[in-house]
Amino acid sequence: TRKKGVMDFIIAHRFGTVDGGIYELFGLDNASIRIGLEYALTDRFYFGLGRNSFEKTYDGFVKYRLLRQSTGNGSIPISVTWFSSMAIRTLKEPEYDLNIVDRSAYTHQLLIASKVNSVISLQLMPSWIHRNVIHPEDINNDVFALGMGGRIKLNPRVAICMEYYHQFQSLNDLTKNALAIGFDIETGGHVFQLQFTNATSMVPKGFISETSNDFFDGEIHFGFNISRTFQVN
């Protein structure tokens, strides 16, 4: 979570898969974009809204920090944050008669993190995704997954990051576990994130449970995010 009064404006991109070769300029000929705005109402409560061009999805989320890692007397070795989001897929599907409620999906996560030292941070993300209505080719309305993430700081402004989600119950037989590897580069008020991932969607219900590409078969998307932070209060 951010400190009280901090606003984040985020532009995120995902290009096509690099296995498209030079004809597709290794995926750069195709792109989806998400624009998001996030705000910290308090030091513990954080919320945001966004719109992803992929599947024309609108999303909103809230985060609340339950525990904060601390040292000294009464130290707490981990931080724990609750995350809930709602996504509405508005892509036109004439073959289905779906209203907004039918098109909605919900993600709930418990983010359990620990800053091991000044260089390494680790996180576990038990996750539950629920869809009100699923397509005929799908199997489960509910998807359960465990995410694992890590960060290694190379210097005060550059870090290597990794995230992986293992599905215990999948949406259908075609989905794959999502994997992302990238770099975070801080430049004062901006953060640039460069990523390689098999996930196309940039909202949690999508990248956790709808990823259909195989990372190890070369079906990898290059992507980058730009985040601009404002102290508005």
C-alpha cells in the first residue's frame, strides 16, 4: 500500500508473443493497454480503477493492510494485506445474452510478504477467483491458485522481480500457470517495469486463471508499465 494521500497513474502494455518472429516484430505489431488510477485514502487502505483494452475489461480493487512488518520489541516478521477486485468483461459476444452481472468476475487474495533483508523480498498470494457465469467450454466457476513472488534489488533503483501462479482448480483444460520475470527501474517520480510473461491480461482474474500461452514453448509476451506517483494530499 502507499502512504496516505499518494496517487498512482499507471499505463501498462502487453505486446504479442515473441514467437511471432520478425514478421510480427517479435510481438510489437500487436499490443493491449491498461490505464489505471490508484489512491491511498489512509496508510492502510488503498483503492484503484482501470480499463484494459484486452477483452475491453473494466476493473476496480481495494487493498487493506492488516499487518506491517516491523523490527525491535514486539517485532512482526511479515506483512499481510487483503486484496479484492472486480472485473467486468465488456467485449461484445452476440452469441451470448449476458448482462453486467453475468460478465463480472471477482478476485480475492491474501498477500503475505516478508522483506528478508535489504536485497531480497518474498511474497505468497493464496488466491480465489469467482465468475458468476462461465462459457460452455469452461469447467469451474471458481478457481483456486497460490501465487509466489520475489524481488532481488541489484542497487537502490533497479530490481529483478518474478511472479508465478499455480492453479489447483482451473477454469478449463486449456489454461496454463502464469509466470512473469522482469525488471523494475525507479527514476524519482516514475517507475518503469519491463516484463516477460505468458499472460496477456493485466487484471488479476485474467492473468491468474485465463492464461493460455506456454512460457517454455516461447509463447512469451514482452510488456512494460509506467507508473507516475503524485502526492496530492
